[in-house]
Amino acid sequence: MPPPGTGLFVDPEFPACVSSLVGAGDSPLPPLCERITWRRPQEICAAPRLFPEDSRDALGAQGILGDCWFICACSALQKSPALLQHVFPAGQYTWEDQGYTGRFTCRFWRFGRWVDVTIDDRLPCLGHKLCFSHCQDHGAFWLPLLEKAYAKLHGSYEALWAGQVVDALVDLTGGLVERWSLELANESFKEEMICRMLDLKEHCAMSCSVHKREGSGDLGQFHAFTITDIQQGFTKDGQSLLLFRVHNPWGRSCWEGSWGQSGDNWALMDQVESSRFLTQIQDGEFWVEKAEFFREFHEVTLAFPVVKKLCIQSIWTGG
């Protein structure tokens, strides 16, 4: 690959300087700006690539930027290869290609049309590590590049501090997004919601969030999470359970409930059944049982899936 300073693209519209990091917002970011340097991926790791070999390693982790809402929304792209190739167009030269120039283009849905955003691949770092988003596979760079393009679209990285998952999902999918409040939901609505989520879990992006709460709790407050799966399990005596696998974009597990990684309730299952669940957990993931889920989370956001040919799949008919 070409050395970082050899005729590579430099984006004059979104330069590697403080103006791209902070705008007129009120975030904790400004005091850190003087410590932030900008590095291309080949200056960060020996063999950079866009995507990891194992799709599970593409799960995003949040850095020092408060954009958990955007990281969670990016799970929509992992559920739809067609959408991912639309938002991150295929055929772009990357670091192992002879035609690599350090230029990347992403697409976002804005005001009724897809908009191309072109950036260079210089990324904010503290030391030699990315300081904002990254993939669990630290050699994969699709997420920090997409985050940079989204920051450029909004004027600065700071503009991404605190937002709504529903807004990012619309920008990334061009589709329809539904948000459900759990705080006043009755039992029949909860059961209907679970049925929909089970029907669409393989194709749609699902997120859950917590609002302000007294004492904050394990899950914090004003924080968004990705629902990565919903599965049925069974106790030793045959009782059926519904467990939600949840990913924290901080990249670490924060849940110490009865179905947390060291929770007591795994003893209710035989060893084979409990291992089936526990071996699925990636960094930042944890399981919660249905009753815990509805007690701890305040909101669920679901993106109507974009499938092949970029058509929106109906949540009502499955067609």
C-alpha cells in the first residue's frame, strides 16, 4: 500500500483539524482536541481492511464520542448486505489495492433522496488508537469511516453527540422506522410486539434504550443498545423462557442481573442449554429475560427492513 503521505486524497471540505471535531455544541469533547491526532488506517494497524472475515466481529463499539444512537443504528447495515453495499458502495479501492487513494464515499438518505458524502481516510486518534467508534475486529474500518462521513454530513463529530436512534436509522436505510414506548405498554401490546420482533429479527435492526432513572442502575441513563437476537430457552424442568441478547455500544457488558454472564439463573438450565446461550456472547453483549427486558428498558426502535432490490419489507405481511 502507498505510504500515508504519498499523493493520497486530502478532503478540503472536512479537514483534519479542530473545526471538524467540534462545532458550536456543548459537549465534553473540546478539552480533548489538542490531544487528538489524525491517522490513516495503515498508520493504525498493519493490515487494515473494510470488513472483518467474521460478520459478528463487525459489531460496533463506541469511543469517547457520545454517539451510541448512531452505532446502534449501524446494526441495520449488518442485517442487509444489499443495503450495506448501497450505503458503502462496493468497488472502492482499499488499502491492499494498487488503485488506493485514501478516498471513500458513503451514502445517506436525506430529505427524500440519497446523498453521496466523500471523505479521506484520516481518522481521529488518541495515540495510535481510534478515539471514536471502532469494530470489535480492530483491523476493520467500515464503521469509523462511515461515522466520519456522517460527521461531515452534520458539520462536525461533536454534532453527533446525543441523538435519536430513529433518526440515524432513517438516514441509513431510507426506510420507515417505528418507535415503541414500553413505559405505558399493557400486556397485550407487549405480546404483539414480541411476535413482530421474532418474525423480523433476522432482517430488521432492533434497538432498545433507557431514559433517565433514579440511581442510574447497571444500564446507565439516556443510553441506546442494540438487540442482536431473541431466543427461546428451557429450564431443567421444561419451563420456557424468552431471552433477549443485547449489545452495549460501550463494548463492555454492564448488566449484572440474574441472567447476566455470572447470574444465578443459569443454574436453572442444564449445562448444555446454558452453554448454548453463554457461548454466543461477544464483547459488550449480555442476556436479559423477557420480564427483565420490559422492566429495565423504556423504549424499542425497529427499522422496517430493506431487503433485496432495496424494497421495504412489510412488517404486517412479511412480503
